Amino acid sequence: MSKDGIIAITMPKWGLSMQEGKVMEWLAEEGTELKPGDPVMDIETEKIANTFEALDAGVLRRKVAQPDDILPIGALLGVIAPADVDDAAIDAFITEFQASYVPPEPDEEEGDGGWAFVEAGGYRLRYAKMGDGTRHVVLVHGFGGDADRWAFTQEPLAAHATVWAFDLPGHGQSSKAVRDGSVAALAEVVVAFMDAVGIDSAELVGHSLGGAIALQTAIAHPDRVDALALIAPAGLGPDINGDYLSGFVACDSRKEMKKLLQELVADPELVNRALVADMLQFKRIDGVPEALATIAAGFHDGTRQTLDLRGGLAALGKPVKVIWGSADRIIPASHADGLAGADVTVLDGYGHLVQLEAVAEVNAILGA
Amino acid sequence: MARKITYQQAINEALDQEMARDESVIIMGEDVVGGTGADGEMDAWGGVLGVTKGLWAKYGDRIMDTPISEAGFVGAAVGAATSGMRPVCELMFIDFMGVCFDQIFNQAAKFRYMFGGKARTPVVIRTMIGAGFRAAAQHSQCLYPMFTAVPGLKVVVPSSPYDVKGLLIQAIRDDDPVIFCEHKVLYTLEGEVPEESYTIPFGEANIVREGKDVTIVALGRMVHQAMSAAQALAKDGISCEVIDPRTTSPLDEETILESVEETGRVVVVDEANPRCSMATDIAALIAQKGFGDLEAPVELVTAPHTPVPFNGALEDLYIPNPAKIEAAVRKTVEYA
Amino acid sequence: MAAQLSVEDLLDAYRTMKTIREFEDRVHVEFAKGGIPGFVHLYAGEEASATGVGMQLREDDRIASNHRGHGHCIAKGVDVKGMMAEIYGKKTGTCHGKGGSMHIADLDTGMMGANGIVGGGPPLACGAALAHKLKKTGGLAVVFCGDGASNQGTTFEAMNLATVWQLPLVFVFENNGYAEATASRFSVACKDIAERAPGFGMPGRIVDGHDFFAVHEAFAEAAERARSGGGPSLIEHKLDRFFGHFEGDNQNYRPKDEVKRLRENACCIKRFAAAATSEHGISADQLAAIDAEVGALIDEAVAFAESSPDPAPEDLMTDVYIKY
């Protein structure tokens, strides 16, 4: 909502499952001149804490929400306006906003708030579709993750494309029993997913193990893949944090899990209680530890990656973007060195979950 | 994990999934089928509140009505557990422990130790606890402290649909005897529950809400009362951490002590009577192992030292509520 | 009836009865000498009951016993040396010295435990019988109760439940006339415990518990009924105990000479030996050889118990839970 140059800052929707967010801390003071991308406040969701950045330019005139407030999506957080708008107009704007604001109904009718399931390759896969562009983008998450890892990616990309995110077998809410956990087999699952939802060809965006899977899909099925974006991908070098992988497979306590998840990010504050709880809930589902062990054994031998797709990448002849965080402690950014056939960006100071840590930068590279 | 079901449905689903997975899982109790031998519908009740409804149609003889004869059938469940079955036995209300306690605390709890480590007694006793139903003194108590005091028993007090399913599956798979205390007021509570089977380990407290000023430890229904209080207090800038131990035996001492180390102030909320309760137990734990961290005396919010009254107004006074919890938190915050 | 019993069976029965008797007589002596701690309740005099039942049980059949449980253990095949060591509280005992006389159990041989709680066993036996029924094994459970336990609510509940669920279960009441120091003619409201059976929908029989052959025959019928899905039965063995309720009991509630008279005239072993030698072609030498064998076994058991180590201090904390 905006009126006479007065603009509402509202609770964003990060990811499909987000229904409300908790205000952690204002990062800008009243009177600050904001431009798009400037940090406004830290918000914690069920999944992860993150910094909310300004979408519009103007002076932050009013902080409406207070730290610890838990507010639904679209609720008024603050007001931006040019410096010359008088306070009475700001007050009137806030009054009008609050009077007309209706929190969104939790959409139970639609079932799982946008999630759907499809049978593909003998697995039941959970997925979410956003946008309706002619361009198709399929997001492939990494080891131990799920489609929620794209919480900050899918919606922005959906402004320009039809964007699909799904849970790999053994992950999220997809079937847990993994028959063959190899990267080659999982690449066939990607193709089976595309068949099942009716995608002829797509750009694949893969993170970590998902990067290797996306790349392998392109190598095995070049006609189905238009372009690739690989974020901190596996498969491009021998090094990998084997302790993380084995630790994650074995982990069954909050403390260990928190420590492990902090390995994934440069800023340990991003790992909140809810993320740890979510990962533990996932780990405790019947069959998950076995599935993860099978998949882990498919691409590393305990200390090193056993899969080398560098040659395949060089020979691909398709647009390939590679994005890495320089502070990645799972798969080192040095694997991007000397990579032939790819347009590489290393983002300084970010960890393995770079798409969650450097949302704006990664989305800009992905073309959102 | 967006599917929402009730606490009661989550219990039914856990039982259903474990019976499907493991043939040795059987259910027995008063009216758990409901209608055996009568001329009307079989499976008429499915438990006095319908928790086990639908299981008889799927599992037939593996779910059994019993006479109203708690010592007899609780003991039978214990005996069957030592003979290769995994019985889930329903003691309708925990108040009925009085007529069958021997089979639980002298038999089931002690076999492993008395028999030199050679017994395995994987029995689960599901039982309803708690006031709020106007069910008066003999159908409303929170007697889990009595079971918690017995070596050899594990005691679970789940507070949410997610927890009740995961903890019940864990209880059924667990090789030790487990007393599983379901708060009857929570049966209609809805929450997100995965469709798949999963477990929650015993002895791991849930940090339901993070906070930095005061630690509130609460169990079962009291978790929700504590959360209401914490939300109200947040508006005044008092940040409460709410910890749900989930199991009273084993007890996750570490999570409680670590929280108190950060906050220095603690309120323990327990719907049980105050003497020899979880409240006093946890207060003693903190006094002994976290004394140096305390900046104020430990506050306890419990039911009074009375039976549960029948009259609604009196029962409401009996049950710890958010206002009392809020007052206790403020008291510890204001302590000089 | 005896036609079903081979000479081998009879010699086994004699060996079991004699082992129980020697075991108990020896525990009596060693207890008096101060070697055995705690409460001990001896089974001497009642051997025909445990033996006539026990020898007809399969390995997977289960028995629930009571505080007077040594005889039931031996008849179900629990290791005698381990039992003796347990009674001494030693690490090598059946329960590693953590159960003692009142809690000897050996689930591997189907012995679900002596029990320190009068009436503790009947509900447990229902559970064991239920497991057999659900698993369709053809197995059964037996619960041994005294006249004292015959008055416990748990026993009544178990009898009712056993019939309601049609369990393969046999209730054996060993009525030795005394519940601790109180006579059963005072404490049992009916003339015979067996009279209670019809009230719980099961057949009840009164059997002379001094007569091994009568015990054997009655139990054969009850076991057949249980194994074939016919439900529970009750058998009341009228018998006598040769020692007090517990060791140290001065038994001044009993008439003087009662025990002496019983040992002379109502000894089930003497009676068995007479029948075996006169009617079943067993020689006195065969029995004497068994006597010697049993004597040596009990000597060995006592020596083993006495020379065995106590549990270690760290054993205090073990086996409370399987995992905690």
C-alpha cells in the first residue's frame, strides 16, 4: 500500500510455509534515508532468521512493529515516506492501513499451502510450483535439505518464470526409502519429475549435492536442460567436509545439530531454534537416516568426493553459472577455480547456504 | 509439514502405524474396542473418548476389551511384555493407579533389576491426566510425579500433537516400561504432524520458546498456559524461555540448567499437587546444580495441596493459569 | 495314569523332588549358620506339586511363582547352582545377586519369577498365557499361589480375565493350611479354594498334594484343556510345609509335633518312593544312586555359592533400565 509517496513496509512472505514472522531487531533508525537493499530489520520465521532489506527508497519515518512482535504476512512493520510528508499524514496512513488490514487466512483448504505431490520414478515427490512464465526453472536442493531451502529464491524467480521446487527422495516430505542413492539415479529422478509435471526442458538450479545432480542431469539428458546454475555444487573436486556428512547422518541431538548447521553458514546467528528443530524432526522420521546414509555413500567415501563432473561440465556447451560463498566450510570455493565452461561468481564472506545468506546477490545472478 | 491433526488423532495414528509395522504390538483396556459381547455395534466406542476408534476393524484380535479390572489387565500387559509382546495398555484415568499400582511399580518396574538384567518389559501404559473437565477428584489428577519417583519406569507427558505421536512411537519401540500421560484437555488441540512414523527420544526437553529474562519450565497442558503468559509478558519487554521437559523420567536436566544459566530466574509450572511434585523436583535440581546462576528464588506455580474440586469455579482456581504464571514471572523479575 | 509315565519319567520326577528337598533342607541349615541373608521361604514338603506340574511343561511354557518359589524354579529347570548363589546374594547367581530368594527368575527357562508380593503373579501369568494364545504356540502358563494369595483381589481379577479371554492358563493353589501364621480355615471364606472356580467360569479340582501321581494326572487334564483352547482351570493341592513361613519362624501357631508327624506320615517323597519300588519296578538302589547324585549336586551348589564373589559396587547402578 502506498499513498502520496507514503509506503508501507510489511511482513514479507519467505517461502511457502511462512504464515507469520517475528520481529527481532530494527536495523535502521527513524529518519534514516533508505535505498532498496538496505537492511531494515531482522525477522525470524519458522525456518530461519534473516535480514529484511528495503524494497523501496525513502526515509524510514515510523517503526510500527516492535521487537518480539509476531505478525502475520502483510502486517504493517513501518512506514517510508519522503522527508517532507508531515507526521499527521503518516499517522493517518497508519490508521487507515490498520483499519483495512485483514491477516491472510491460513489456507488449509488448498492443502499444504501450495505444496502438491506427484508420483515420479517410483517415488512420491512433494513439490511446489510458483509463477506461470514460459521459461521453466527447476530448483534442486542439497543433501539433508528440502524445497524450503529455496524459501528466498523461488518466489523472486517466479516473477519471470514458472519455478518448481521439489523434495528429493529421502528428503522433506518425499518418499523416504531410497533405492539407489547415486547422483546418476537422482538425476533420473529429476527427469522423471519433469516428465510427471509436464516440463519438456528447464533451467536447473542446484545447490550442493543438488548442483551435482543438476549437472549430471544436463550431461545425461542435454535435451532436457536449457541452462544451469550451480550453487556451491558437489562433483567439481575431491574436497568435502566428511565430518559434516557423517555427523549429519548420525546426529540425533539438538546441540550436535545446531553445531552442524552452523557449519553451513558464515553467520552462526542464522541458525535458530526452529531450524534446528525442523532438521531434527526430519532426521527422526523412519527411514531417513538410512536414506541419507545411502545417498551420502553415493558421492563420497567418508573423506573425499568420489564423483568428478568437471569434464562433463566443460563439454556441456550450455550457459552455466556457478555461485559460491568464499567462506564455504562444506565444499570449498576453490573448486570453482579454473572451471571451464562456466561463469563463476564467488561471493565474499558467505558460507555453504549462500542462497539463504546472500539472498539479493544470488537472486540477481539467477535473474530474479 | 503442513498437515494438521488433533492430539487425539495423533495418538490413534501412532498406534495404527506401530500395529501395522510390528505384529507384537497389541492394545488392551477398558472399552478400547467398546462393545465386545454386547448386541449392538462392535467397535462402538473405540475408547472412552474414541482414541482407539477404527483400530479393531484393522487389527481384530490384537485390540482387546477388558473387564473393569485394572490390576488384572495391567498385570496381564506386563506379563505379556515379558513374553515377547509389546502391549499398549490403557489405564483410562491415571487416578485408577490406586487399584493396580503393584503390577506397575513392584512388578514391571523392577523386573530388569531384580532379575539381574535378564528381563525385557516393553509395556506402555497410556493414561489420561489432568483437570479441566469438571470430572472431580478421582478423574482429574496429575499423578505423574508418583511414577517418576519409581526407578525402572519411564514417564512421558506430551504437550502437542507432534510430540504425542513421536513420543508414543518411541514408547512402543522402547524396551523399558513407559507410563504415557495424555492430558485430556489437549485431545482436541490441533497441530502439524508428519504423516510418516517418527520418534522423539526420551530425555530431550523441547525449548518451546526462546527467551533471555526468565526460564519457565512447564509440562503437558501447562506448556500452553506458560506460552500464553510468555506472550503477554513479551509485550512488557519480559522475555521468557519456555522449556517443556516432555519426559519426567528421564529428565533433561542439562537443558533446564543451561537455560537457567542464561536467565538466572526460573518459574516451574506443574499441574500436580505441590508436595513431591515435578515442581519441587526441578526446583531442587536447580538449587543443587544451578545455585550460582540464580538471581532470584525459584518460583513454583502448582495446583494447591487439595483434591481436585468439582465446582467449575473452584476447579478453575485449582488449575495453574496464565495469570498466576505471569505473576510469578514478574515476582522473580522484580526480586532485587 | 501311571501308564503315561515311563521308568525314566519316574526317575526324573524322583530326582526333581529329591533335589528340591535337599536344596531346602540345606538352605535351612546354612541360613541358621548365618551364611544366607534376608528372607527365605522354604518349599520342603510340597515337592510333589511343583514336580507333577513342572515335568509336563514345555520349555516355552511359563510359570509365575511366589515367595515360596525355590521348588517351582527347580521343577522348571532353573540351574541349581545359580539359584543357590542367588540365595547367597552372589554375582554368579541367577539374578546376579540383585533379586535373592524372593525374586529368582529365569525367563529363558520360562520361570517368570518368584514374587515378594502375595497375589503378584496371577495377572502376570494371564499375560504370558495371552502371548501364547495370540502367537498360537499351543503353549500355556501356570501360576502357583498359596492359600494366602487365594484371597487377593489380583487373583480374582486374573481368574475372571482368564475365562473372559479364554486363556491357556492353569491356576495351581498350594494350600498348606497357613497364610504366614494365619490358618486358612480362618482366612479362606469357603471350605475349599476349588469351590471358587465355578464362580469364575472354570473347572476346579481338589487334589491330594502329597500324591505325585494324583497331581500329575490332574494337571495333565488341565494342560490338555489349556493347550487345546479350552481355557483356564483351577487345581487346589492340599499339602503341608515342613518349615515355617520364613526361616526364623518359631511356628508357635502350629501344634507341637505337627511337623514331625507330617515328615513321618505325609512326606510326598516317601510316598512316591514306596509306590515306585512296589508298583513301578524301580529298585531301592536306583533311588539311592539318585540320592547320592543329588547330595553331591547340593554340596557343589553350596560350595559354588560360598566361593563366588559378591556383585561389584558398580552393579548397584546397572540394569535399572535397558537404556536411559
